[in-house]
Amino acid sequence: MKIINEQDFPLLNRKTYIIEVEHLKQKTPSEKEIKAKIAELLKTHENLIALKHIYSNFGYGISKVIVNKYDDEEQLKKIEI
């Protein structure tokens, strides 16, 4: 798992990441599994992460994930309805 791109949005109190997840010869990981791994990677709590999309190609073994990491839970609830 590696971070491909990071973008900061200070007015929204969040950062948007594009992360590459490897799952060679396995199924695409579930949202719950990905969220846990990303929280560990970014050293934050799972409840501060909003998973936007998982892009995967059949037989490729690598998925790209778009995720937002918020500074506080209140801001997450305001923006991510």
C-alpha cells in the first residue's frame, strides 16, 4: 500500500489521498478492510476517514482508492452526508 497523491484542503479541514492497494491473486479487499489499513497507514482513527471510491481492474491485482481524511469527526459529518 502506497500513497500516490496527497492534496490538502485547509478550508474543509481535510486531506484527499489517492492510494494504491496491492492484492495479487486475491479478491479486491472490502471497504472495511481498506479503511482499517488506510487508518493504520495515515496514523489516524477509522472514524475520521471517508472512503470515496475503489477503482480495480479484473485480473490486475492493484486497486486505486480515493479517500478523504478529516481533522475532526464534526467536520466529516457536516461535509460527508
